[in-house]
Amino acid sequence: MRIFSTVLALRRRLWSWIATGAARESAIIGDRTRFGPAAEIFNIHGDRSRVRIGTDCVLDGHLQVFAHEGRIEIGDWFYMGAGSTIWSSDPVGIKIGKGVLVSSGVAIHDTNSHPMDPEKRFAQTVAIFRTGHPRTDPGIRSAPVIIGDDVWIGTGAMIMKGVTIGDRAVISARAIVRSDVPPDGFVPPA
């Protein structure tokens, strides 16, 4: 049994080493930051400086910067659980402070991702399927997301565009955050 546990631990370390190496191709990453096997960075824009991750972080989720715009800045000592997503298409983007804990299945998006008009949405989807994400703004709505230091975001929470969350706030599991949260604030489940 001990050998099996050791083999599994070595396998996890190998996957983390591979994932971290791959992430460095798409982002500027601080020392001792690690990526889990489920972690991925889709920097469709291609400019590494648009995704910055601090030191001593652990990520096992999905980061995406759109082709036409977007930025993600993450402070030191950040944790992101499996299945969480951070998507940015806003020029200011998403800024996350230090010591932030993001549980699994959390969505932090500064964008609607698609136009609200159904005809424009369909045209954008067809264009993405045929030629990839557009390099010009396809008319989607976005607004910056700012998350302060020492914030805890519970499992399955959604942080919507244009929101500022103050230092030390707690966002409950399954909460939907549509408006600003003050420092030391608490958001109950939806």
C-alpha cells in the first residue's frame, strides 16, 4: 500500500512539473508557483504579460484571456481549486490580491463572452468555429473585476463582471456576486 501511495505522489509531482512548464509559455509566473494536472492557461491573445501570477501559488483551474483583449493579474499565495475558471476580455481585466482562496467550481468572469443579440451571437460562434477567436472586439460587454487581499470564495460561486470585492471578504458556496462587496463583507448563497 505504501508503494502505491508513493507512486501516486510521484505521478502527481510529474504532472505538476509538466503543467507548470507549459503554463510558463503563456504567462509570467512567480517563483514556487505550481499548476495541478487540471490547470490550463488559454492566453488566446498571445502576449505573456497579459497573464501574471505571483509567487507561492497553486492553481488547478482554467485561466483564459480573449484574443482581442483581457488581462489577469494574481497576487502571491493564491489558491485555485479544480474546475474553477477565470476569463477576461476587459482592457483592465481581473485583478486578484494576495492570500486569496478560490475553491473548486468557481467562475470569475469580467465578460459576457458573447454578444447579447442572438444574431450577433450566432455569427460570432460561427466565426470562432471557422477561424478562431476574433482579434477585434466582437461587441461583447465587459467590466473589470477587482478582488482584494485574503478573500475566500466558496465552491461553485460566481463572480460577475464589474464587481469589486473588498479585503477579507467571504463569498459563500453557490453565491452569485453581482454587486460590490465591502471589506470584511459576507455574501450568502444564492
